[in-house]
Amino acid sequence: MPRPRRTFRASTAARVLALFTCAGVASAAANPNFGPVPLDEPHDGFTVVRARLNSTRDARLVESLARDRWSCGAGARREADFEIRRTDLSLLDAGGIRYQIVVPDVGELLRADEASRVGVFQDRGFFDEFQDYAGISGYVNSLVSAYPAFARRASLGLSLQSREIFALRLTSPVPAIGASPRKPVVVITSLQHAREWITPMGTLFTATRMLETYESDSRVRAALDRFEIVFVPMCNPDGYAMTWGGSRLWRKNARASTTGVGSIFGVDNNRNWSVGWGLNSGSSSSTGSEEYRGTAAFSEPENQVIANYALLTPKVVAWLDVHSYAAKALRTWAYQNALPPGLPTFDRIGHAMVDSIFSVSGITYQYGGPEILYLASGTAPDWAYGTFNAPAFTIELNSPSGGFVPPASSIISSGNEAAAAILAFVGSLCPADFNLDGAVDDADFQLFVGPYDALLDNACDLTGDGLTDDADFGLFVAAYDTLACPG
């Protein structure tokens, strides 16, 4: 049964609310309760509420009481999640704020989460429990050892604290077309935000399923025969290590002050990419903000090494960045409300992802742009689209309970949703549609001719070798003759 599609046209008021709650307007300086807290400060006495924000007055009141935002933007229903003291619930009541309690006791949730990880690596399967940096790294190595014809590990570089940022490269033994040494690349990133533990589990669940079902699943076989899929499971390994070291809800990386002792303030890696960087409408210049963008685009080594790897790849054709926990598929642009030139392609891919998730889980994800979540400037998908003209998305996985601290029992269900989204994403790609208008037609032919005549231009490279040559001509003609992509 097809999933019922939900569309939303944001009103002016909703757009203002989305901007207000995530743009850094209510900064740490304006609200002493808001912003990063000492890493060892307990969360006892705090609860997470999902508040309905009908006006800027509502948003200001909730922001003034919040210790932390667990979700940004008012979205279609004008709701956002905030961590506040239980004793302040009466102030929400007095202010006429409608809310529901999402997490009754954050301190209790975190203690239960920590207790559940005792003996995590003893006689338990990888997806039975959340895994730390060493567990994830070791599991990637095990996949490479078990599937040497399909999987390779790539070292991209080092984080701020010298942890390796690595990738898992998957493709089938079917050779690339022509003389290309490498197929066109699809990049799948996760864990830019340290507390989103479900994201590397979801991406590695997908990678595992692809390796295990290549022979039996035609979608997987088509994906790995046509493309190389590069999974970067931990984009922010230092922040991730902090969440395993007692700061479970830490979001940013481990950037520390050079003038203070032990003062980690962190940079939001997903506000540090160059496209759209520096806008106060979708990030913050305050080190106390959860959306602090850093001193300059690519100021953070994590962003640098991932970007450099992508730039050295002959042909990146798509990018998907995995987050949690809003249950949304988000197209570019994220930093502005203007629609991308390739909107028909974005709509086709976005709807394919949410439909696929619904088919396996019955959960309705929402598709759209910043109007359904918030403006965010300096994000990875915007950089990928702006740099490679490649379809680029964010997928926000759902959390059945616990918000950023879901139970380990949800790993498999979230993994199924991630796999559904990623396979639909890859299966919907049409690299021969150069202008992303949803068809391979005369407009694409005009775009193809120039790079083909130059030979050295990779703008219309369909084989992944970095050139636009006769091998690409054959692929393009097959698509052009049918007004669609070859299977």
C-alpha cells in the first residue's frame, strides 16, 4: 500500500518560528540557562518536553527555561523538543504553552543507558548494542576481511585529537565501464553530531545488509554494480568519544579554547562546511551555541579531511548525510529558502526515500526543505550539491523513544529504515540527467557536448574515471534514446 504523502507549505509565522529557534537569536549570552553545561553536570531533575510554539512569545519563554534544545525548528506542527527542569513545568503552564513530556527524567534515562552498556562487548552481536569508536572500527575491519571482493577500508585523515576518520568502500567485482579504475561514487556520512548514536549503527546496518544480500536482492546488486558507495560512519570521532566518557548529550566536536585550561566548547561540524557558511540565519558565531560554526569554513580537521577525500575522488554523484531524530528526508538547500534548480530530481528522490521507509516500517517520514525543519548554514549536503552538482540530502532517522538516547532494542528497526532510505536514494539516481530536471533530454545533450569535446572535463563523467569520453558517450546515448537512465 503506498504511503500517504504529506505536504506542507510553511506560513510566514511558521518560518519565523523555525528561524528563531535555530538561528542563534536566543543565544547563550541572552539566556544563561542555554548553551553547553559543564561536562560532568548531572541531568537529574530535568525532563524533555515537546512544546507547541504558536508565536515568538512562546518561543522566547521556552528558550528562557531550556537547558538544551533536543530538536531545532518549529517544523510543520510548530513543535520542538527542549530539556527543562521539572520544577519549571508550572511556568510553561502559566504561560499557556501546550506541551507533552517526551522524556520524563533525563538523568534516569542516562543512568539506564549507561547501565545497559555493562559487558556490551561480551557475547553479544554487533547490532545488539551501541558500539564505541573501537567497536565500530573493528567491525569495519571484520567486514573487509569477510568480503574482500566487495569491501575496502580507506583512511581519510585524523581528527582534532588524532583519531582516524575512516571510510568503508563498497562496490561489486563487476568492473567499471570503459577504462575507468573506479565507479561513480555515492558518499554516505553519519555522526557529524556526536550524540546521534543511532546514525553509525544505521549506516553500518545498511552496509552489512548490502554485503549479505548482493546475490539475492536486485536493488543491492544494481547499486553495487553501478556505483561505489563510500560510508563514513564516524565524521566526529572526538565528540563521539566524549559521549562515551560521561557527556552522553554532547553534540559538537572537541575544539577547546587556547586561552583556558580544559575548556572544551566544540564546533558544530555540520555548520563548518563552506557553502552557506557564516550566516546567522542558520548557525551561530557564539562558542556557547550548539550551532557554533567555527572561526572559518573548514576550520575543523574533520571537515577538511572528508572534503579533501571527496575532492580527490574522480566523480562524486550523490551525497547523503544521516542524522537523528526528526523522521524527515531533507533536500538542499538548507541554508536558504530558495528552491534548488534541480527540484524535480530532489522531489523524485525524496519521495522515493520516504515511501520506501513507510513500506518497511509503517512510519511516515516527511520530505521537504528548511520549511519543515529549520535553516542550517554550512552543512555537508549543501557543500556537496554546490561543489559537485550532485543530488544531496539529509535523512533524519526516527527515534521511537528516548530522543537522542534510544534503547538498543531500536537499532534493528532504525537500521531497517536507514537501509530502506539509502537503497531508495541510490536506486533513484540518474547521473545522465545533468540538469536534474527529471529527464534525459536535449537540455542534457547540450550540457554533455562541451565536456565531451574537451575530453578532460569530468562534468559529464558517467563512468567515474574523471573524464568525459567515448565510454560516457555510450552511456549517455542509451539514456538519451529512452529519455531515462539505463538500468
